Amino acid sequence: MEARKIEFLVGVFVTAAIAAIVFLAMQVANNTDATRGETYTLYAKFDNIGGLKVRSPVKVGGVVVGRVSRITLDREYFEPLVEMRISVDFKGFPDTSSASILTSGLLGEQYIGLEPGFIDEDVFTLEHGDYIYNTNSAIVLENLIGQFLFSQGGD
Amino acid sequence: MIQFFQSIGRNTLDTVRGIGAASIMLAQALIGKPQPVKMFSLLMRQLYVVGVQSMLIILISGLFIGMVLGLQGYTILVDFGAEQALGPMVALSLLRELGPVVTALLFAGRAGSALTAEIGLMRATEQLSSLEMMAVDPLRRVVAPRFWAGFISMPLLAFMFSAVGIYGGYFVGVQWLGVDDGAFWSVMQSSVDWQHDVMNGFIKSVVFAVVVTWIALYKGYTAMPTSPGISAATTQTVVYSSLAVLGLDFVLTALMFG
Amino acid sequence: MDHLVEINDVHFARGNTPIYEGVSLVVPRGKVTAIMGPSGCGKTTLLRLIGGQLKPQSGTVKFAGTNIPDLGRSDLYEARKRMSMLFQSGALFSDMTVFDNVAFPIREHTNLPPNIIATIVKMKLEAVGLRGAGRLFPAQLSGGMARRAALARSIALDPELIMYDEPFAGQDPISMGMLVKLIRELNHTLGLTSIVVSHDIHEVMSIADHVIILANKQVVGQGSPAELEAHGNALVQQFLHGDADGPVPFHYAAQPYHEDLLGGKNA
């Protein structure tokens, strides 16, 4: 009787723990991370990456397709070089695609927005290790304000 | 001057000796051919004592800490118009830090001290000696099931703590202060990563489980078999495990998120 | 005579305090051997040496021909299955009933089916007169009952040697009488060898076949009760008659009395 009661309560305990784990998995964490499964790597050079960080998302039209895996400085021209891991589920972007560093909201985190380019017969698709040449850097607020003031002064 | 260095030397030697003795104790308790049938019922009993009996305090503390996080986070974030970031703030602080750490501290106070006192009392009443004389190894019989129970329970308790805490934050933030329901969950979901946040928190609580249970068992096993000895050992369990948890938390955080 | 335990020239020190300096004694098989001596002379330590819970710095402790300190862990555990110890406090497991306590060593070391275990446990409890108390927890027992229950547990596996650590300490005359009767009867009916550590001279002399007196880190007297009564050693005589003063002085070592009083210093 005693042993049965203990087993019952331990069962309740473990069930509660499993419920907590399921809750965390389903409701709290994003388990559908695009970088979970197999990935391929793309590179992009920017003039300025602003507040981009490792693990920042790479999005196509708002859908997360990958994450930034490494940020280094190119040795030759001293340009920031961003390495991205993109899920193999999203393969075959044309090499006319462009990458921009965007901000979600006014104060939100920065991410890479991937804009698929046009597809033509003589357009290749981006493969593992390819570079995206068409890039737009992060908008730095200070520069923007400076430009605005300058253009105001010019009138 | 000589005495000063002597005392440093002695303390160092004592510490090293203690860690060595504790490692030997744990190794003797855990290594050896397993006896699954006997172990199962012993483990069940200890899971009940260590896990089930700590559940209530963990759930209640988790709920309150989550509610406080919701309240504090809201008052700070609303100044920046960023109250939709309340979800990730509550979830990340619970999953990465407060869940594992506070669970470990509460566990040390609730279950760790009880383990020390129980084993110390078994030593004082010669129950451990009598096991030895009955050709039953008290390390395998008494220490091992308690260790595994702590090892299993604490991560589970930490998961419960975080889950209940997030619900507490939701309750205060959304139900009471009027943060948007959808934004709360969706922003949380987009910024909490299973691998990076939930699993790292889990690894932390596994490490804490080993450390806290180990300290509690060792302190009980080596307690002086007198009333002041046992009470000192119980206090030491709580103090040492708390310090070890907080110190290790820094190291682990630096390794994982640094 | 056949000896179950032979201790030869044992030196043992706890930290820097020597407990034994060259102790040699024998425990004859099938008899009740009493070990007596003033408090703090290490009587209990002797039992722990025989049980292998402590190791001497030098000398041999032979149980049934094997030297206990030389045994490895598993051999030691095998040897311990043939002996058992009744602890001063009884050392019953406080989270089990009396029945489960007695059944514990049987469940632990045999694979007998539950109904046979129950039969054995009832027989053992009947032997100590506690068959009706099987459902009680140790906390519900009186001191004497707890000790009898512990005795039932220690004979559960029919050991060859049973060691009693101060079995009479703190017992009222009735439970003392019961324990005396039990120790003697068990020894005779089960063919056990018993070692009784005690300083209740009257009870011990009435049941012991062989008496060993320990004092000053050595064996000062050894023999049958009658032999000891005629022993020439002053310490043995003081101990047997309970004289207040003698080789063991009444006064703890101190500076002369009048100097201490007139000196005016605090102790």
C-alpha cells in the first residue's frame, strides 16, 4: 500500500515534469529552427554590419531560413564578412539575390533580409560556399540624421 | 608569519583531502555491478523523498518569481515602449538563470539539508555500521539511490520551475497589466531557442544536481555522530552547496553565453 | 581447544592516541566470552577490529583461520556474513517495521520466496519474544524491546559469531534478565560463539565461560570466571570488586591538592 502510494506520487512528479518540458518546447521555445537540420553556408560582405551578431536570423520575407554563424573582417579590403548557415530546405536562391541588414522595429534586433533575385537561363543558383555580392549595409541612425541635416542645409 | 603560511597550507591540504575523499565515496557508491531490481524500489522511495517532497516549494517559488519578473520587467520595458519584449525577458531569465539556480538553492535547503541530516543520523545511531556488519555496503545501499534521485529530480524540478514561472509572468503581464497576449507568446517564441536557451539551462541544472547532492551526501556521511556534529554538517551542506552553485553558475554562464 | 577468533600482538592507535599495545587473546568456539575493562579502554574497538571495520597498525586478527585485515572488500563482506554484531543502540532501521528489519539481512543475502522469509522472521521474533511486535516501528519500542528486536535481526542469517556491544547498558533489571537469558540460550541452542562486551560484572560473570579483562592498552587477565576470582593482579581484583580506589586511581592526575587551592589559579 505504502509502496503503491509512493509510486503513484513519483508518477505524478514525473508527469508534471514532462508536462513542463512539453510546455517549454511547444509554447516557449522555437523548435522549428531553420538551422537545426542540415545546412549550407553562404557568405556576404557588407560595408557596415551595424548591430548584427552571431546567431542573428536570416529571413526571406519574414520567414527565418537560417542564422548568422560567424562574423569576421576580410583581410584584404577590411570589410566585414558574414558567414550564414541556411537550411537545405531553402536551397536554390538565384545568384542575383541580395542581402540587406535590417532592423525589426525601431529598437528591435538586427537581421539579414535575403531578397531573392530574378531567375533567368544564364542565372546560377547559390551553392554551398558561394558569396552574395549584392548587399546593402546596416542603416546607422547617426549617419542618417547627419545626411538629413546636410540635405536640409543644402536647400 | 610561519603560522600564517602553515594555516594556508593546512587548509589547502584539508580541502584537497576532502575533495579526494568525497570523490572516492562517490566512485565507490556508483561504480560496481548494478542490481536493477533492488535499486528500483530504493530509487522510487528516494525520488519520492527528494523529488516529490520538494515539488510544492519549487512550484510556489517559481510562480512568485515569474510574477515578480513580469511586474518588474513591465515597469522597466514600458518606459521604452517595448512591453512586447516582456515575454522573452521573463522566459530567458528563467530558463537561463533563475530556473536552474533558484531550484538548486531551494533544493539544497529543502532536500540537501534533509539528506545530510538523515545520513548523519544513520551514522550516529550506528545504522551505517550495522549495515556494514550485515555485509551490505552502505555506500551502495544508502548513498547511491539518494545520489541518483537528486540527479534525476533536480533538472525535472528546474523545468517545472521555469514553466510555472513563465506562466506567472504571463499571468501578471498579460492578464493583469494588459500586454498583448499574442505578442507575449510570439515574441517569446521567436527569441527563445530550444538548443541555446532551454538545453543550456538543463545542462546547468544537471551540473548543479550533481554538486548539491554530492555535497549533501558527503557531509552527511562524514558528519561527526553527535548532535552538534550533525547540525554543523547540515549548515555546511546549505552554505557550501549555495556557494558552489553560484560560483559554478558564473563559470557555466561564461562558457555558454559569454 | 578450538578457537574461532585469535588476536595476536595487535597494535592499534586512533590518530596519535594508542589504544592497544600488544593485545593477544583468543575466543573459544561455542562459548560465551566476555570482554571487560574500564570505560574508554577500547572494548568496542576490539569488536570493530574483529568485524574488519577498523584495521590494526600491526598484528593479526584471525577469524576462523583467516586474517581479517588482509581481506579485500568482497572477501571481507563474505566473512561478515558469518558474523553479526548487536550494537549498543540496537541500530534498527528507523524507516522500517520490526518485521522488515529482521527480514532485511535475509532479503539482502538470499533469494528466498516471501513466505519462507516470513516464516524465518516469525521464528526469530518468537525466539526473542517479539512475534507480536512485528508491525511496530522502532520508535514505538522500549529500549529493551529494541535491543531484543535487533538481536532477532542479528541472528536472522544464523551467524557463527555474534558480538554484543554493551548489551546491558541502560537496561532495567527485567530487560537485563531477559537479555542474559537470551544470550545464554541462543549460545547453547544455536551453537553460536558469543562475545559480550560489558562492564556489568555480575551479569557477565553469570553467563561467561571465558573472561578477558582489558586495561592500560593490554590484556591484564584472561580465563574462566573462577580463575579470575583467584587472579593475583591488583587491577583485576579492583575491577571485579568495583573498589573506588586502587591501581586505577580515584583522582584524575593533578597537582597536589593544597598547592592547587592556595595557588589561587583557575583550573
